[in-house]
Amino acid sequence: MLNRGYILSMQRIEYKIREVNRKWLEDILFQHGAEKFFEGEIVDIYYDRKTDGFMEKGKRLSLRTKGDSHKLSFKDKYNELGLGIIDEWEVEISDGKMMDQIMLGLGFQHFKIFKKFRYDYVKDDVFISFDKFEGEYEYIPEFMMIEASQEAHIFEWAERFGYKQEDCEPLSVMDLIAYYKKKRDSEV
């Protein structure tokens, strides 16, 4: 089972499914014995350092506030080879505001700040989340993220929900924004 507590290093397998009906999918989750373990707002601050093309190299550094917890996360080579597998290092931080000041003091800048409302569920080694952006990106429809230790478990859950393997995409937040921005701009 993936550890959701104090994490030093891990490799994650994660796919997203766009434009989902959370209320309908929650019924399926509960029918299969999943448990809800979080419901609330999340604020993610993504950092960049223009001096070395940090973001351009596929690296992601973020500070997440989820309820009363704060985590600093570093992701390397997100979506390399088109797979949903990423290397991630994460550490719990006691003071998110102080950590943000440290990051700015080290020469990082706020690249993006995302606010979203999340519902988290777990069943065995599978974590399923539903995210709905607020504020600037609220035009992005609610989406589902499935994370597990084995890719096969992700696809099994997708099928339980009535989706195909092709519906599972290794999208980053930036990929979602680009997709829906392009879609929104083409409709205008």
C-alpha cells in the first residue's frame, strides 16, 4: 500500500480521467468498499527558477496545503515516455508560510497558484481523488485521478467506473490547463 504519511521518496503511477460525474462514481466507490479520507480545499503553489529553466526540464516543485497539513514536493521528469509514472520526493512541513518564504529567499518564484476542492478515497493500494479547480481555472471540469502501486489496478478501477484504458491519461495539471484553455479559446 502506498504510504500517505511522511514520505521521503517514491515512484507513483497516476492517471487522470477528464470530465467525470463524481456523485455517480462515489456510489460505485462505496459499493466496492472504498473509504473517504479527505474532503476539502487544497492550495498548491508551484515554483520556478528562471535562471536554470527548472520547469522547462520537466521538474516540478510545489508546496501543498491540504487541510492543516503542508507538504513540499519535488517531481522529476513528469510524464516521461507518455507513461503515468513519476519520481516524487515529498516531505511534511510544519509551517507552510515559512516554507514559502524560504523558497522565495532561495530564488524561486511563484509560477502558478492553484486552488481546488478535493475528495479523496482509498481502497487497498488504490487512491482515487476528484478535483474541481476554483478561481482562475474553474472553467476546467471536475476530473478524477487514480493512483496505485501497479498500473493494472488503475485500469481495473477505471473499468469498474465504465471507462476504458484509453480514457486514462498521464496528464499533469499543466497539461489539463493547456487542453481546456485551447478548447475554451476555440469555442470563442
